[in-house]
Amino acid sequence: MDLKKLRYFIAVAEELHFNRAASKLNMTQPPLTQQIQSLEEELGVKLLKRTKRQVRLTAAGAIFLEESRRIVSQLEQAVTRTKRASQGKIGHLSIAFVDSAVGGMLVNVIKGFRERFPEVELSLLEMTSAEQRKALEDGKIDIGFLRVAEPSIHITFRLFTNETLVAVLPKNHPLALQPALSVQALADEPFILFPHRMGTSFHDFILNFCRQHGFLPRVVQEAVQMYTIVNLVAAGMGISIVPSSVSVFQRSDVVFRTFMEEPPLVPLYAAWKTDRSEPVLANFLDVMEETTS
């Protein structure tokens, strides 16, 4: 059935006058009458009662008007949503991140994206760098924020931000009274670190920093989540060295201290499948560029 016929019928049914309906549709009355007659013949149902003085809907016509409006409305909505999807204004985006990234610039990017594209559904997933790499390759996430950028023809990496390292200590620790620490002052301390098996790059950042200043950390406990590391420090299990963004996990019983020495910068990369070109992802990347520039 020609959708135009539905629009013609709706106009006549609403005006109950062929000349006014034709004027509303920017057409003449005779072809409009022909279209309505053709519609009735196609349906095998009389939709309108016509006399010289008036036009009225039949009972079947009233039902057909209700259904026609619904069909036209649904089609218009489908067209609108399809166009918005092609512009990346609606859809779904899955974002993975290492837990140490949530306190930095990433929060501003996500906030800015949600403000600009409120109809896009976001899925936020906390994953290690290794888990993100596999999820990207398997197409399970759209974009990741991870600490390791290993060369790949399938994944695009872009430096998102660089962070410095800071020490996290129990508030009652003697070194907590100092506004800044020498890393050498931590040589005899028990360390709580991110496991080497879960991310060699970040783990090695800390080991190399300490090694450059004459010692290797004495690791007494490992924890995958940065928030867990901070909590273990608060429990008196030891001290740690973490990216500066982790200081967002403020507790009254721990302190974060910068180093007197210049620590290495810890990179955070944005990564996505090279062959992914969805409009929603493109819009997110634009917001990311604007926020970080």
C-alpha cells in the first residue's frame, strides 16, 4: 500500500472536506478524490460517507484513521531515529578503563560526551590493560583506556594523558609529616603493588624508578585494584607508589606525597579497533580531542 494514500486519507478524515484537504496537501481536489477511491477499492472497505453537503467517517474509516496515524507516526519516528543514528546521536558505546584512570581527565571526557549526546547509552567497564586488549580484538568493547600500547595493525593507540607517580602512606607514618619525599626514604618499607602478571609495563615503571635510586621494593602484598591498594595502605599493610590520579581515592587515614626526585611519567592510552568507524565512536573521539587539547 502506498504510504501517500495513508497521508491523503488522514488529511481528508481530519478536514472532512475534500477541497480543504486538497489545499492542505498542495494538490487539486479531483486527484485526491481518485486516491481515496483507489484506497477504498484496495481495502474493499468504505471509509467515508460522502454527500453533496458533508463528508463523514464510517465506523471502519474511524478505525483506519487511528491505525493510519499510528503507522505514519512510527515511520516518521523510524526515519528520525535512523538519521540520528547515522549522526552518532543515538546508539550504544562501551568504554573500558583501568581503575586508576577514573580520577583523571577521563571523567571530564565522559561528562562532556554525556552532555552533548545524552541519548547515547554508555556501558562503563573496569578492566586491566590485558583484558582490554583482548576485548578490543574480540569486538566486545568500543574503546579502552589502558596503560600499555603494544604495536598492532588491528588496534589504534593514542596517548590520552601522562601522569606522575606519588607515594601513598598511612596517615600516622613518620614520613607522612613531610610535604615531599625522597624515593630512597622508602627503601626499607613494605610495598603493596599491582601484580607483575597483570601488567608488566606499569609494574616495571615502579620497579625501575626504585632501582634507579638504589633499591628494589620489598613487596609484601599484591592487589589488582588501585582502590584496594589504598585501603590496604590504610590498614597498615605497607606503602605504595601509584599514579597521581589515584589520589582521588581520598581517605582520612592515608596521605599522598609527591617525590623530590623526578619520577617517570605513566602514560594512559586510548585504544580502539582500527577498522571501527561507527558515528558514535567518532563523536566520542571528537569530544576526547576537544577535552584534552
